[in-house]
Amino acid sequence: MKKICVVGVGYVGLVTGACFADLGNSVIALDVDEERIENLKKGILPIYEPGLEELVERNVRSGRLTFTTSYKEAVDGTEFAFIAVGTPSGVNGEADLQYVASAATSIAETMTGPMIIINKSTVPVGTGDWVADIVKRAQPEPVDFWVVSCPEFLREGSAIGDFMSPHRTVLGSLHHEAAEKVAQLHLPLRAPIVITDLRTAEMIKYASNAFLATKISFINEVANICEALGADVKEVAVGMGYDKRIGPMFLDAGLGWGGSCFPKDVLALAYMAEEKGLNPRILNSVMDINYERRKEAVALIEAMTEGVNGKTIGLLGLAFKPNTDDMRDAASVDIAQELTAAGAKVRAFDPVAMDVAGALLPAVEMCPDPYTMSQGCDALMVITEWNEFKQLDLEKIKGLLNSPVIFDGRNIYEPAVMSAMGFKYRGMGRGFNGR
Ligand code: UGA
């Protein structure tokens, strides 16, 4: 049992804290947002993540997980302090490190004994050295500390499983002994542990996210070529994926990537490269291809409905991906706004994201279920591939729609089946012009 403090109770911090507590450690999770902490004490979570509520509840009940807004309380007698605060994009795409800086300063001001400060947030290469400098300067009295970078590789929607069964743990430090101690904390996870220097660990995180985003933009480019040449990108991906060097994951063509990670991390890596006078051509193309998907989707629905002006379009799904209520950089936002600007009425249904989405998309009418939404729509667009959309009663939907038009931005239906049912249907990258 180790005493751990986690600064920041967003996705990363809360999952990290709850999982380390579940492994038997004593975890105190801190956030400067008093309302968040008060809510957590009452069992109200700031985010939706499958399984997290039960995990938090169980560990709070056992006394292994507590919450505070006081650094003094969190840092006192703690050997490991994880920094898991947000690093949003700044004006030019650079990562905004103000929350990291204030967490490091507050830890430094309150620490009384030797401590390992572990950075979980995705931070620009070189931030670990910068944090060490901040801590050194902010300490009232010199106390020993070591900085370790431990980038997180959790996916929203499967964060607990990803934490408990990671593909690898990456640790970077200038002090091998400190990295070894953090490695001990991760031993129950039984994953390969890569120990390297600070900057390399920070780079591994950016390079991994950028590579995954590249894989998706690559298959989306292939999808466009498939449409032009009459091939089916879904089957192309299956055929490619059996090659172990390629692998089957992250080859789903469609509306592309969004969320809080890929958009900000690809942009930040490109920014870091440009700052050093390099021209990150692949990263720039990866971003261009991604954001074109949203425009292409609107152009396709325009074509399928012979103009959306005055029509009602229903969106199946709003979250940037299934199993989350996260709306950050979700394709639905751009698509809904473009449709509204083009004169369409937009309605939507999402199993969990409608509360969050409502504030972002005031012009969109939120509906209680897919069937109510479909009533009187001129076309549907699949935006997020929630499981519950995969086996909808499509006959019933066809009867509810003004005209049987479906654009499938996530390729969850089969073109031949949809045509046989009498739908005017288009996916992305599936045979001539997606038909
Ligand atoms: C991503 C990484 O997968 C995690 O390893 C990483 O820890 C995390 O960012 C982070 O940096 O915090 P996440 O953003 O939660 O995780 O979501 P993903 O499951 O990776 O999906 C990202 C986007 O790509 C989604 O919009 C999804 O719809 C899209 N996607 C994914 C595709 O369009 N096609 C695919 O084949 C896979």
C-alpha cells in the first residue's frame, strides 16, 4: 500500500486515482474546483465513463479513495504525486501549461518530505525539466524530489479496462531510481515497462497519438479512393488488418477523429516541429484530411436530399465517439452548424451526450429516442456508432421518415441490405460514390 495523491479529477486523474485505490493504495484526489470535489464526495462524477461510478463508490466506501481541495492535506506524507490536469490548446496550437504550472507550484509550496512528482498530462517535450525547475524555485525550503513522466494511454469509454490492462507503461526520468519506484506501482498491471529519459517519454505519447490519428486519416483517404474506383473500404481494412505489421485497429473509415486528445496532440506536435523550423508535412495532411470529412458529409447529404434548405435532418449520435458524453471537437458540432447555416432544421438523439450537447447546439432539437426523432425527418445521418443504433428497427424508421434517406458516417449498416430495404443509402468509401 502506497500513499498517492492525484492532482486533477478529470478523465485521467479520476480514473488513475480510482484504479490505484482499487489496487489497494491509499489515494487522495485533489482538484481546485470546489464544486467538483463536493459533488465527488456525494458520489456525483463530473464525467460519464462506463464503470467509473461503481469503482469510485467502492473505493470511497473502503476508505482508500478520498477527495480534497487542500494541497496541504493531499501532499502531506505522500510519496507519489500524479499531475493529471488539463493541457488545452493555446491560440497557435501550442499546449497551454498554466494548470501544470500551478499544480507544480502548489505541490512545491506544501511538500514536507521527499516526493516523486509524476506527470500524466500530455505535455510538450521538455516540460518535465520545466516542472523540475518550477518546483525547485517554489519550495520554501529545499526538499528532495524527482520528476517522472508517465504518459497515459487511456481511451475515453474504455478507460478503466485500458488502465488495468495497458499495452505498456512508459516512464521517463533523469533519475532511474525514481522511475523504478514508479514502475513498482505499475507492476500489478503486468504490462511491459519502458524506462527512458524524460523527453523521450513525453515524445512517445505525442508520437503514439499522432500515429493513430494518421492511421485513421490514411484509411479515410483510402476510402475516398475506394469510392472513386468502386472498392469497399470496410473490406479493404479487414484484408489489411490481418497483416500483423498493420493490425486491424484504428482502420474504421468514416467521419474521422475528434475528442479531447487527437486534435490537440496532433496540432501540438506540428507546432513543436514548426517552432524548430521543421515542416511536419504528414501531420498537416492528417489534420486536413480529417476536417474535410465533416465537409464531405454535409456535401453528401446536400446531394442526397437535393438541398437541405427547408428540410429536417436527424442526427443519430452526437458524442465524438460511443460510450462517452464528451462533445469536444465532435464531428456533430461542425455538421449540425453547417446544416443549420444551410437552412435545415436539425434534430438529434444521443444516448448520453444530449445534456452536454444542448448547451453547444442550441438550435438543435434534442429528441428522447431515435424513433421520435425520425418522425417527419427528410433524412438521417449516423454520426456516432453507438451499439444501440446498429440494430434499430429500420423498417419502422423508414415508415416514420418523410423520405427514406440515410447517410451513414460510421459505416454501421450494409449498403446492399439498405438498398434492398428501399433506402437511399450512402456510407463512406463503400463502392462507387459510397453506394
Ligand atoms: C486517444 C488514444 O486512443 C488513447 O490511447 C490516448 O490515451 C487518448 O487519446 C489521450 O491522449 O488521452 P480517445 O481520444 O479517448 O483516446 O479516443 P479513441 O478511441 O482513440 O478515438 C479517437 C477518435 O478517433 C474518435 O473520434 C473516434 O471516433 C475516431 N476513430 C477511432 C475513427 O474514426 N476510426 C477508428 O478506426 C478509430
